Amino acid sequence: MDGQRQHGIGWLYLLSIVGGLLVWQLIASRYSALVLSPPTAVAHSLFVNTNSLLLPILLLRSTEHALLGYALALAVAIPLGFLMGRNEKAFLMLDPVVSAIYAIPTIAFVPFIVIWFGLFFPARTALVFVMCVFDILVTVTAGARNVDRNLIDVGRSFGATRWCLFSKVLLPASLPFLFTALRIGLVRAVIAMITAELFLAAMNLGAFMQAAANRFDSAGLLAVLTILSVLGLVAQEGLKAAEARLLPWHVRQ
């Protein structure tokens, strides 16, 4: 039964992608290729620039600061989120500050990032960090606060230590929210990766996009966007697969 369900989901997934490409082709056929290139032209640009290894090399260079910024955001947001979620005093002290900063558009931090970190790798990493950390923090905090109080009380009644309560009760109960935070943060990291390369010094994929825009090469621009969308999709599906394997009791049926 599960195999048939997975098979049906796979067909729907494929149908969604094919339908999207057909709609894109129909819309693009009404306009000049300078305005909107069709999927065939984008596929040709992807093939040429991938075959020459240009796009793979640029993508690898771009992911360096994206992964570092994402890792730093996780290192800060996860422990701080659990602290805010389980310590009422910490929550009351930090939540107004987090909420106030979270309401500020991330792009408004770019001038400060330039002043503090310059225009190159440290600045790009910092922008990824800023764009990821608050989304992850808010989600982890919500997950930690959502843990059933009765579960904690039962653990304490059996004499569980603080570490045992965290590792055996709090962490497993918070895992659905934690995986959601990982997925949200990962998408934000991909967005921040290209934003940093466009708004700071033009580098890697950002420089490729700027050069394509200067040539009015919409196929080249859309080739990069296609790579980013596929990258985000693969990362999302990878985390979904990990969640399904580690949390079979939670995955929606």
C-alpha cells in the first residue's frame, strides 16, 4: 500500500514539473527571447555552461559562504532557541529583542555588514548568517515551548537528570520543529547566497548573472535561477527524507 502511495506521489511530482515547464513554454512563446527565454533555450545555456564546468565551479564557490553562514546560524539559533523555549526568564528578556530585529528587512543590514566586514567572503558569510538565524531561532523556540508539560513532569517523577530530560524528552519532542527550522534556514541560505553576491562585490554566480544581464541574455539569467531552484528543491527533499527516516511517527500521512 505504501509503495503504491509513493508511486502515485512520484507521478504527481513529475506531473507538476512537466506542467510548470509547459506553462513556462507557452508564456515565453508570446514574448521575445530577450524578455523571457523558453525552457529549451535555458536548457541549452545550462548544457553549454555546465559542459565547460563554468557553472559547477561557480556554484561550488558560492556554496562555501552559504554553508558556513548556515552552520553558524544553526550553532547560535538552536541552543538559544532551546534556552528561550524552556526558560521563561530568558524568553521574557530576549523575545522582545528578537521580535524587534526579526521585523527589520534583512537587506537593511547590508550597509552595516559592508562597514563591519567589507565586501568579500566574511561579508557574504555574515549576510547568510543574518538571513538565516532569526527564522531558525523563532521556529526552534516555538518547538521547545510546544513540548507537552506532562512529558517533562513524568521524566522528573522518574528521577531523570536535566541532561536526560533534554536528550530523552525535550529534544525528541522538539524534532519536528527542529527539522522545520532546518528546512526554512536552508532555503534562506540559498536566497542569501545569491543576494550576497549581487548586493556586495559581484562574485561567482552573482557575477555570472550580472554579466548575463549586461548582454541581455535572459537564458543565462534563468539558467542560474534554475540551478538555485533545483539546489533548494534537492536540499528540501533530502531533509524531508531524513525526517521520514528519523521521525516515522511524525511524518504526515
